[in-house]
Amino acid sequence: MSETSVTSRLEKDLPLRDDIRLLGRVLGDTLREQEGVAIFQLVESVRQTAVRFAREGSPDDRAALHRLLDQLPPEDMHRVVRAFAYFLQLANIAEDTHRSRRRREHEIMASPPREGSFAFSLDAVIRDTSDAVTKIEAFFATALISPVLTAHPTEVQRQSTQRALQQIAGVLNRRDRQTLTPDEQRDADETLKRVVLTLWHTRMVRSERLRVIDEVKNGINYFRSTFFTELPRLHGDTEDLLRARFPEHTWSLPPFLRVGSWIGGDRDGNPFVTAETLQETVRLQASATIEFYLEEVHALGYDLPLSDRLVPVTAELSILAARSPDTSSQRLDEPYRRALIGIYARLAATAQALGLPAPIRQAIGTDAAYATPMELSGDLTVIRDALRLHGAERLTTGRLRRLLRAVELFGFHLAPLDLRQNADVHERVVAELLSSAGVCADYAARSENERITMLTTELTGTRPLYSPHLSYSSEVEGELAIAFAARALRRRFGDALLPHYIISKCDGVSDLLEVALVLKEAGLASGGASPATAMQVIPLFETIEDLRRAGRTMDALFTLPVYRALVASQGDRQEVMLGYSDSNKDGGFLTSGWELYQAELALMRVFTQHGVKLRLFHGRGGSVGRGGGPSYEAILAQPAGAVSGQIRITEQGEVIASKYATPDVGRRNLELLVAATLEASLTDHEPRGEQADRVEQAFHPVMDRLSAIAFRAYRALVYETPGFAQYFRESTPLAEIATLNIGSRPAARRPSDRIEDLRAIPWVFSWAQCRLMLPGWYGFGSAIADYLAETPEGLPMLQRMARHWPFFRTLLSNIDMVLAKSDLAVASRYAELVQDAELRQRVFALLSAEWHRTRDALQQITGQSELLAENPLLKRSIANRFPYMDPLNHLQIELLRRYREAQASGTGTDDERRRRGIHITINGIAAGLRNSG
């Protein structure tokens, strides 16, 4: 990087450094005022030493840091931990504000569209494709881009903390966008001080485990903070940009971006998700939606005080106004207000009809409830059309336009809610139903072909298996209660509420047929000569073997007339979900990524052969070890043809807050998904046709070889190294994470010390806490070293792959990011927690050697001399935050040591305080890493 570009970057980052200094100063002042000068000076000494060590790497500074921290009394240790944890959270707010600032500056300067914006991707389509208008119209005619919120437990922040941080973000944004008077500046400063003081006296970690309904409420809060406003706004801005690029065309786009949810419908391993939970989830979602509409309609009444003495009105508007229960003489000449008062009354009646709480602001009079969201849209459309007719179209482009789009997007149900359950549960449910009905007493013992034959017979028949007069196990009763509740809720709120049923651990044809049979018993599917299903049944392929069989499994399904009829009833479209987390835990980072890629290719071939449209649902986590990484690059790294205008992606844990907590940041991330999907669908981002064949012939065999080597290396470490499970449990805060109260779901599928039974989330989260990040890189170094040893000319081939293949380039970029976030020196200190010295030395030596092999391999291929050489933004972010993480890691290790020694000796009189301290360090380190779970 040239000296000029470095100077330019430093100048652009000055506002960020100013914000970080400001927030650090406010936190320091709060610490001095509340805890005293001695604690403030202690924290400052730790901070300055940590920063100096990060810059210079002096052993003297490391020793000084140890001296400062090792002998701290418990109360002082807690204060230091909280100070650094809060600083990292404040630094994150400053970074997010700076990204928004840079984006605005870019737009104000009328610079060329930045990469990741919709304008950038649209220009790429226009540049790279012929007949761009036709292709863009076809894209939006069927487009579905859907981030899906899950409650996977890696979000450690409490809602109280998040709200306070959002207030701070609001103050920074205000300071940034406005020139403040001295009084306004003092007011902003005082607000920051009040909020930081509130944070300091707010409990950082939860005292009780979250309930499912708590998770539901947390998810709904993101609609209130971001999605209600930004989804409609993004749709409108997209239409406006298309009109600007193609003014000769009229652009009226159907909804193409919807936020979905699993929260309250995901039962896989969570016994607390019941039929009652599902019903309460829907009630809360609907309440939030109707509440939003009521507020917007009320505000529209203030926006449209137009008099029919001054403007003509349509007959339709006159009828709508006449229907209004508003009889005030003051508004007799204001048909728009009267019509909106009538709409408000009907919305209030709708809330009552749906069993929702009455609005706080009572309606003026009563009217009939809306039967469907379409009726509400119809009334709002009458208002829009009347405004257009008398030349006031400008009044339709603000709040009214956004509200009309919101009703399209959210209906009365807020978000489509997926149901999910494990295939093993469905097998037991169907076995009991068949046995109770006298059809088959030993279903579980039957072969796969026998099961398929039996299930096909039941699906094409019309008799029910379930009888209300028979007794069933609690598991069967619970599963059927969910299905019956789903049918009732769909009738009340519409089919869009519960469109999908996902099968975890799906590994065969019978897994999908079993779910179809359960749906049939609940009245959500029908049998007979033309079987049909109201909910789409979606397989989730998670393990390496399941991914390898995915194409064959779907081919066998489509060959079955009964299942092909079910697909036909869904418009000849079938969704398939691919699991990144468990495949990574099963086979390692490299093999997981490659098997996912190959599964997509196999699925595309099978679907094309059977004339079925494929939609892929990517079950990605926040960290690279769970399929995470930058979403834009990940979508563009999909095989050519795999996106085709439709994609669903999970948004999990702390990533939801980092992406969607504020409108500005949320808007940027939503736009990024749309841009990447458009570009992936309509440009040659990946080789196509003959070029794709050449890539497959040249690059794919190399990846096959690399994957095979990496798979052996990863399995040898994780599943074949004696004592590795013990090393993992003792060198990470795994057990302490399980008690952190960050989710309603248990950390393991069953009580066991086996890694196979541990969920992928705590597996990845634990490695992140100890700064090793193993699931994001292990095996890559061995794969490259062995490949180059057996293929001396292999390095130029790998470099060609990095230049010309988005899949491989993204893989390298993710490894680069993970290695930069890891720290072997810190990880070695966690290794000291392992009691068995021989085990500790043996395993850490393996980890250290592979880390260095991976770094060396990455630098060989990329030609870079240091990590993140091509990612200055992330490099800057790490430089800003990581010096403040080192003390937290150090204190976490010390707290873990004290806590475990007390547990072992039975002298744990201070256990609760130590455990709370550990939880706060977990919170702070997660904030510093940003995508740790």
C-alpha cells in the first residue's frame, strides 16, 4: 500500500478514533466517579500495558500485564473485567457508526457505487448481460431473498444492554449528521454519560436461562428497530433506482425480500417448544404487526388533512370516508382523515377478532374486522389512487407507500415461521401411529425400502391413522399437537404464516415421507389419487455423508409418484437446506465447504432432470467454523445457477444484533443480500458453460484431493487423538458456557462427554473464547503441504484457483480472517488449564504445528507477507479492539483456574461470584470477536 493511500486511510479513520476516544473517556470518567481513583488507575495501567504489548510484543509488557492481573482480589477483578467488556461493546458501536459515516460520504460525493450496494450489482448486470431489462424483470418476478432469524444460543447480550447501546449509537449518529449548538452538544454529552452510567450499574449477564418466549420477544424487537421501516424502504428505493436506470419502464416489484424466523417453531433438541409456545409466538408476532399498522395509520391521519373543498376526491374515497365511524363536524370536509380513522377502527376490530390485546389508543367507534391483509391493502390503495388522481402523487411516496409495502411483507402474521424437528422423532411418531392403528408393529425394524412402500400406501390412502379415542405417548401427543396447532393458526392468519417444515438430520427418503404422513394426519396434507401438501417438507442435510448422498436422496424422492405429486402441489418447487455447522464439526472446515459445494452441483443436476425448481436454504452460523463470513462474498461463491433469484440464509445469535440492531446498519446488510443475489443470479460471477466445464476438469480434482487430506487430518485430531475430548473440555470454557443462560436449548443433544453429541454452537463458541478458532482452519495446512509434496507444480495451480474461482478465493479469505482473529500465545495459556501435562503438550503441539502450516500455506498461495493484507478495514478493526481482549482472556483463564480448583477441592464458597465473572469475560470476548458462534 502506497504512503499516500495509507495517509488517506488514516485521515478517513480520524472520526472513528475520535469516537472511540470519546466513548473511552466517558467510560473512564464513569469508572473514576463510581469506583474510585484507584480502580480507574488500575484499569488505565492494564489498558496502556495491553496496548503497548499489542504494538511492540515485548515480553516485559506481557510480564507486567501478568503482575497487574494475576493477584487481583475478586471484587477488583470483576471491575476490571466489566470495564474492558464494556469498552469492547462501545468500540463496536463506534465502528458501526463509522461504516455508516463512510457510506454516507461515498453517496454524498456521488462516487461510483460501492461494491455490495444494489446500484453496484445492478450496474454489473447491465454491463455483463444482454437484454438486461428483460432479465431483471424476470428476476424480480420470482425473487425470494430471506434472512431467517434463529434463536441459536450465541447472543450473550441482554436486551437491556442492547437498548442502551442503541441509544449511544443514536447519539453518535446525531453528532455526526448535524452541526450542534453548544447547548445541543452539552445535551448529547450528558446523554452519553447518563447511558454509560446506566450500563455500568446494569447486570451484564442474565441471572436465569432464557425461555423460548423471551427469545421470541427478542426477535420481534428487531422488527421494531429495523425491519418494519427498512424492508419497505429498501423495496421503494430499489424501484426508484430501476426507474432511474430504465426510465422507459414502469417498475412495480412484488415483495422480494422477507425476513423469516425459526424462533418458537424450532423443536430440534428443544423440549420447551410446544403447541402452546407456537400459539403464543404467533400471538406476539401478530400483536407487534397490528400495533405497527395502527401507529402508521394514526400518523397518516396527521399527514393527510386534505380538504375536499380544495381537492377533488374519487368516488371510492368518498365511500371509504362515509363508512368511517368518525362523525366529528370538524373533519366533515377531510375525507382522507375520516377514511384513515375508519381504517384504524377496522384494524382495532381485527386485533380483537384475532384474540390480540386492544390498542392503547382506542378507536373512534367500531367497524368490521379485516378478514385478510388484502382488504387492508385495498383500503390504503383507495387513498393512494385518490391522491394520484388529483396530482398529489408526491404525497403517496412517503409513509403511505411504505405502509402499503409493509402490509404486503408482514400481513397480519409478521414473518413466516418455520417448524423444525429431528428425523429420529418423526420415525418414533410414525412407528407408534402405525402400531396403534394395527398397520405395522415393528416399523423401526423395517428396511428403508419396506418403509417407503408402507408410507407410500398410507400417503395415497384416505384413512386416518390417528384416533382421538386412543392413548399415545407424550412425545406423539406433543408432535401432533404442534401439527394441529399449525393447521388452526394457518386458517386464522393465512398460509404464509407457516409455510415450511424442516427435517433435521435427514438422511433418507423415508424421513421426508414420515413428515408428509404426520402433516396428513393433522389435515395439512391430503392423500388419494393426487396427494398434496399445504406445507413444504424440507430436508436438512447436515453431516458429510448426508451431503454426499443429498443428490441421490432427492433423485429417489422425485422418482416416487407420491412425492412428485406433493412437489407438484407446491408449484414444482422444492427447497433443500444445507447444514454448515454440523458438517464442519463432522469433517472439518475444508471438507465441509467442498462437500456443500458439490452437494449443490449434484442437486442442480437432479432437479433439472426432474423438472423441479430448486431453492437452497443455507444454515450458516456467525463464525467461519459454522459457515459464516461475509454474506456478499459467500453468495457470490455459490456454484453458477445455484441461486437463480431465490435464497434463504439463517441469521444466528450475536450476528443478528451486529447486523440488524440499528436501522442504518440493518439497511446496509439487507441491501447487501439483495445485491449479491441479483449479481449471483444474472452475471458470470462463476464460470458457466464451457468455461465451467474447464474449471470443473482443472480445479475440482485438486479440491477433491485437498479435501481428502484435510478430512483425514481433522478426523485424526478430533475423533482419533486419545484424550482430545478431555483437552477440549479443560482448555476452553465449554462447561461454563453451558450455564451462561444465553438460550433456551440445551448445549448437548444427550448427556455425554462425546464430541459427537455436542451441538455445533458450543463447539465453535468455545474454541473462539480461547482464541484458537480451530473449526475455521484446521486441516487446511496439512492439505496444502501434502498436496505440494506430491505435486511439485501444484502451487501455480492453487494460485490460478485463487485468481479465477470465487469459491476458492472466498475460502482463502475466510481462513485469512480466522487466523488473524486467533492468537496462539493466548491459546497456550488456556492449554495450561489442562491437568494432564503430557496430554496438554501433545495436543497443543499438534494445534500449533497445524496453525503455522495453515498460515504458511495461505501466504504461499496469496503471496501476502502478513495476514489481512488485502482487508485493511478488518485489520484496523482488530488493531482497535484486540488489545482490550487480551486482559479479558487473561482474567478468564485466572477465573476458570480459581473456579475449577475450588470445585475440585470442595471449597467453592465464592463460586457464584467467580462464575459470574467468567460469564462477563465470555460476554466481553464475544463482543470483541463479533462473530464467535
